[in-house]
Amino acid sequence: MHITFSPAAVSKLTPYLTDGSKQLKLLHDIEGCGCVVSGVPVLTLIQETTVDDQESNGDPFSFLYEPRHEVFYDPHLRIDYDPARSSFILKSDNQIYTNNLRFIP
């Protein structure tokens, strides 16, 4: 899995990553969804990895994800940020996953 971050997303995320204490993670949140297929993507910052986390190179940020959830996403993703709506957008060449990607700092 690979994520390219737009210049607007890089600008918004950089202040959270400058001290190097946290890492980005694309999380497939299934809390309250009933099953894994109904999960929603969430972009979060974590301080410690788990045994389920795999690191992937992104452009310009590396990020973590859980390989068991990559089946729900295209191999090449993009994250953009819309300042007018104060929201991140997760998309690929094939689809828009969400126009309101939740970000948990």
C-alpha cells in the first residue's frame, strides 16, 4: 500500500509530526460497525506500534497500517486536505473512499 499526500495535506499534518514522537496510521475502524466489511478509514497518530502494524513508504510521509485491512483499499491511495471544509479526503484513481476522513491527532 502506498499513500501520496497532497501539498495541502502535508501542510496540515507536518506540525503534528515535527518532533518525531508520533507516526501516522491509516486505521480501518470497525468499532460499532458490526463487521469488518462495514469499517471506515481513519487517519490517526500513534506513539507505539503494535504487532499488527506494518510500515509503508508514502510520499512524503511513511505510515502504518494493518495488512489484514488492505483488501479494502486500492494499492495506491491519495490523501488531500480541503481547508474550506476542514477535512481530509481519502481517494484513489478508482474511487473516493471518504470526503471526510476523520483525523485523530
